Amino acid sequence: MEYLIQILQHSPQYLSELDLTQLSTTASTSFLLIAAAEIGDKSQLVCMTLAARHRPLPVLSAAILAFAFLNTLAVVFGAAIANWLPQYIISSCVALLFAVFGIQALMNEEDEENGEDIQKSSHSLFFTTFLLITVAEFGDKTQLAVVAMSSSAMPIAVWLGATIALGFTSALGVLAGRTLLQKCPLTLLHRISGLLFILLAAFAAYHALPHYQEILKMLTN
């Protein structure tokens, strides 16, 4: 906290001393690395499936805010962020959230004529998207990459490039979801998105399982 206060107190002086060439170079490098790492990642798939069934603006804005929040944590707190919670606990939370959302999608029996019900339920869409992406990406490879880069390069440039990159990949996911919406029946979208979330939940649970097996082995010995 003291470190964050010092940054805020000295921010005017810091900004006046910024090397714009270094800023643009570091931000561009951060953008390219993070965008390449995030293409096809679970957060982009979350944006795609949510945007296919709901209004795109809350999905995209919540995704950008979640990434800005996570990148800020990564830059301010550095490598310590990865040690807040064991990875298997994070993976377990991701698995639970994705499983619940996937089951909810699979149980949705709405057809194309009842599309207005989806719009009514979108009042909580912003919070849902923010929560899913924040939990899913906490301690993920892109956040750890931001931690590593900000420890050896200009932190504000790393944050800027990474946040723009993640906003860009989220926008691609939203665009793909909206394109999919125009070509597929709504009931089929429910099944596709539900199965996709179930697969993501299974993937996260698979990563958490060995840790629980070790804990169980320790308890039984």
C-alpha cells in the first residue's frame, strides 16, 4: 500500500520524465506479446460465448475493466500476486464458476422467439463477465507475463500495452460471438456455449486434481 501511495504522490514528476520513445517501444512490445499469448485463451472464449447470447457492450466493457484491474495488481504488487492463493485453489474456483455457467446455459430452453428474456437477464451480465474473467485470469500466464515485464521495463508502458492487447483480444472474441449469433439458432448457441464452459471447467479441474490428490495422500499417511 505504501508503494502505491508513493507512486501516486510522485506521478506528476514521473510522467514529466517519461521517455516517449521508450514508452511506445515498451508498450508495443507488451501489446504484441500479450495479444499473441491471449489469442484463443479461455478469457477470449468467455467473451465469445457471452456475446453470442447477450448484448456485446456489457461483455466487452466488463472484460476490459477486469483486465485493467488485474494488470494494475500485477504492476503494483509484482511477483507477490502469484503467491496470494495456491494455484489449485484458483483452478478450483474457475472450474466451479465455469461449470455453473455451463449447466445454466444447457438448461436454458428458450428459443429464438423468446430472445427478449435474454435481454432482461443481461442486467447482471457486466458483473458476471467481470467475475468470470477476473477469477479465470488471476495468476494466469498473461498476468505473470505482465509481472515479469514490469519488473524489468517501464511499468506504465507494460500496463498500457497489456491492457490494450487484452481489450483487443476481448473485442475479437465479442465480434466472433456476434457473428456466430447471426448464423446459428439460439437454442444451438445455448448448447455450444454450455458445452464450451463445461470443457473449460473440466480443464481447470484437471489442473487442480493432482494437488488435491497430494493433500489426500498426506492425510491418509
